[in-house]
Amino acid sequence: MTDQAVDPDGVRSPRDAAPEGRFLGRARELKELRADIERAGLDTLSGRKAPRARVLLVAGRPGSGRTALAEELVRQVADRYPGGVLRTRLSEPDGTRVPVGRAARELLGALEEPAPAGAPEDDLTEALRTALAGRRALLLLDDAADAEQVDALLPDNPDCLAVTVSPGPLTGIADVRPCTLGGLDTKSGVELLSRFTGSVRITVDPRAAERLAEQCQGQPAALVLAGGWLAARPQAAVADLAKQLHTDTGQGTVVGRVARLVHDSLPAAAARMLRLLALAPGGLTDPHTAAALAGCSVEAARTTLDGFAAHGLLHSVGTALPQYRVPCCLHPVLHDLAQAHERPGELQLARARMLERTVRLLQSCRAITETDSPQAHEKLLGMPRALRFPSPRAAADWLRLRRPALLAAARLAVADGELDTLARRLMSQLVRALVAHFGTQAAASDLYDIHGLVLDVAERRGLPRERAAALLNLGDLDAHTGRTADALARYRAALDAGREANDPYATGRAMESVGGAHLELGDYDRAADWFGRALTERLARGERPEAARLYGRIGAAHTYAGRYGEALRNWRAAVAGHRRNGDVAAQARALSELARVQEYAGRLDESLRTCREAVEWARRAEDTRLQAALHLRLADSFEHLGDPASAALHRGAAERMLAEEAPEDDSEAEHDDNACEIRSASAED
């Protein structure tokens, strides 16, 4: 989603920095659309309250200025909608339909509403409708592929308005009258040309300018490209271009014919970069992407991209970092030009260079966050200067800006099927960069999609080890969002894959995760059984710290089941294990849980002794919060024993500790190594 006012189909001049006062023509269409907002709908005429948001439809071919008209309408009426303006695109640049769930998730993100990772499409659209139920908001649904997409995203709120852009009518949505666009009138077309050429060249030969506008069929995108061609050639007359278009009898749309003429007139290196931009993920490119595709320097790519934007071939996204969008109407033209001029091997090599550059940028983006790691610092210094980020903030800004393109790159790489090794490296580094900068919880939705792609590649290539890792990661995300039954199925599949790969790590973690899912579902017997199986595996491999932790998990399962004798035995084993391992903090926590179970079992004297011991070990571990919690538990115990003076002393100690303890940084507290791991065959990763 973007708040830019520049039309991907091109009514506005690409050099237009201020949207107001720069819109050309379409006065009649704007008047009709604004009148349609006020028009009584069929429900109102029949005496019923409108059940849903009003839908306005701007229909037209790519290049007709349909998005610019919709943006201008939104600009004019936005002040009526205090709930804000929300934008999303419903088609990829190549025409691929965007899944409704992804669009709903983006809109929820713009509203700063929660969107659980991996949630089904119906849940996401319902959450969107709930979020918009009390808002007077304006939605711009650009490039809708069909009525089903639009219908699923419509708010059940008549105070909202949905401005929809589509190639044709949205059959199936009631009470929608399309505003169908043709070409601009001749006067507006000539004025659009003059923004590039200046008024003198138009005044010298106004007939030629009118003829050129007519040859472009009034299509704004064609006029912008023609104006850019003239702007790049100050000595050329308007009549020269009109003559070339007149003699061009090629097939295709007028936008395609003008685009090919512009392409053929470019220097060879620039022309090659232009047609290779058809490979840019999500239609978004930046100097690094263009440099990798064309095999040139980043500075040369930036200069060329700026030239393309100045002459209407690209649109600047308008952010702090240079980023450009390939107009949707040009994408099929550039794709055809790339297929015609480049051999398949060259296109595949360009894709590989682009993915490799992206992987290295993601490595740099993650490495700059590891300020305490000499190895990461050394690796960062070994990278070319063009790939380094000046600060962690700059790296985070780049990652946030490029996120849609990076996710699109992962999807395209997996769909390609020929670059799976690079695709796996890309997804591994993307996961690590997202977690390093935003944390597992904030990036959960993106992580879920990426792990799903990893699973697709692992199944296609027959990689059981990576399949197990992907299933474990997906299961963790399912479990964190409350889909415990789904998580259990993932964990069982991961166990099978881990055994197939003979991977002890994946097998052990899958067993423990199966136990955790059963524990969450309330099946304490199965939970204890699976924790016991995992414990056997850990003991057989001599993994003492993990074994001590598993004793505690078995003890917790027995505690929930009310089997306090078994619980005490396992918690004592956990305490002994942590003591042997020298893990003071874990020993203090295990003693705390042992004291809790002793209290449940009615052994109050033993509980008090164990709790005091836990306080001492928590003090040695410098775990102030655990000390405070234990003092509060001691206070409760003394109150039950009828000793209010001792209870007050312990409660006061706990309050002093909590007052002195600074709040923990959530970003530091949020950490789960297993939840974001993608294993790769590459040692470099």
C-alpha cells in the first residue's frame, strides 16, 4: 500500500511534486463521480438503510489514467472521511490476482489492527469489516481483477466509500455504475505534452501537437511517453514524432507502440536496463535491483533510473530512499521486449544476479544489528561499500521500504523453480533480517508466508531436513495464534520429516512441541508421555541442559493433572540437573515451581523452606523479578499461616524490588531462536 498520488497509468506528470492544480481534464467524469456519492442508492429508494459501503467504479484500460482519476477524486473528498484513506492494489504488475487475504492483511496493517499470522482469508476479511464498522473511511481498491475481490473487502458500513479501479464492470456488486474512461480531450492532451516540451514547441506547430495527441488516442500514458521522448530531444519537432507514429503500423495498443519507439531510441545499455525491469519483483525497483539486472554500477543505475522517471518511463514512489514503480501499462510491453531481445539464459542470469544482490543486502542489513559480534563486524567490512548501511536505523528503513518487493522476490523465486538454491538463501536471510529489526511477533505474518514458501521448495526438491524446519516454524506460529490443533498436525509432520532426515535436533524438538500442543489442549497424559520421549532422546545424546528443562516440562504436565507426587519427583530432578549444569537462574526458577507444587500438595512447611532457598538462588542469579515474585508468594504463605507481620515484611520487600526494577525492553524480551530458524545447505548463511 502507498499514499503516493502519482498514477501508475499516467495522467499526472512524473515530475509533478504537488498533486493539487496539476490534474488535467476529466472534469465531466469527476462531476459524475462526485454526484454518484450523493445519489440515493436502491436500498434508500426502497426505504431500507444501505447495508454496506457505496462503491464507485472507475473502469478503463491500463494507461487510460483510471488510477489518476480515482486519486484525484479521493483527494477532493478525503476531508469528508475522518477515518482516513486506505489504499491497496488487487493485481500484480503482470496481471496476477492478489489474494484477498493478503490485501485484507495490508489494510489491517494500515489501520494498525492485529492480523494473526496465517489466519484464514475469512477471518482476515471479518477482522477488516469489524475494524471499519465504527469508522467513516475511504478505500481505494486499485486494479481490481474481479468482483469477488472487491466484495470480500467491502465494509458493512454505509458511512464508508470504496473507490474501485478495474479494467471492466464488476458484475455481481449491486448498485454500481461504472465511470468508463476513454481518451483525454485534445486540449488536455496537448497541455500534457507541453509540460514536457515547453509551450514554445507547441506554439510553433499547434496542428502537429493536436495530430500527435490524436495519434496517441488521448491515452495519458502514451502522451506522457511521447512528451518524455520530445523532452529528451530538444532539437526534434513535434511533427517528427507525429510522423514516426504515423508510419508505425505495428500491432498492439498505442501505449505499446509509443513505448517501443522510446525503447528503440534509447542507447543500448539504457534500453537493455529498461526491458530487464520487467523482472523487478512487484514492479518495484531501486538502484541496486536495476544494477544487478543490467550488470552495471549502482551509481550508473541510479542515473539511468532518474532519467527514466523524468521522461515518464517510471514513477518515483516518493520516499526518502530512491525507489521506482514500473507503470502497469508498460509491464507487458517490457516483458515482450525482454523476451524478444534477450536469450532465455541471459534472463535467467539477470534474475540470479538480482537475487544474489538481494541476499547480500539482507546479510548486510542483519549484520549491522550485531554490534557485539566481531565476526559480524569483520564480515560487514569485507562487503563492498555500496552494500553497507550507515546505521541500523538506515538498514531498518530500507527493509521497511523494500518489504513488499522483498516478499514479491521470494514468491517469484519459488514460483520460478529453477533458482531454488538462491531462493532458499534469500528466504533464510529475509527471515533473519526481519527478526533482527522488527522482532518475531511484529514480523509474524511475513514469517508465516516465508516459511510456507520454504515448505513448498523443500517438498518440491525432496529435502526432509528443511521440510521439518519449515513445519516446526509454521507450527510455532500456529500455536502462538491459538490454532493449537493445526500446530499439532504440523509438529507430527515435522517429526516424520525429522526422522526421515535422521536429524536429531528436528526430531527432539518436534517431540517436545507435540507434547506442548497436547499440554495446551488439556491432554496432560499425552503431554507427559511426549515430553518423556523427548527426554529419553536428550539423555541418550548427553544433552544435559535440555534434559533438565524437560524434567520441568514433565513436572508441569503432572501438576496440571493433579499428580503432585510425580510432579515433585520431576521438579526435583530438574533442580538437580540445573545445579549440575551450573545454571543458577534455571535452578532458581525450578525451585520456585517446586515450592508451588509443594504448596498445592499441602506441604506448607516444605514449600516455605524451598521458597526461601529459591530466593537465595534468584539473588545469586540477579533475577530481581523472580525474587519479587517469590517474596509475594512467601507473603501469601505467611498470611495463610496466620503470621501477618512476616507477610508484610515480604510484601514490602517485593514492592521495593519492583519499584527499583526498570521495565524490560519488549524488543529485547521477545526472542525465540527456534521460531525463526531456516536451515540452509549453504555454510555461508
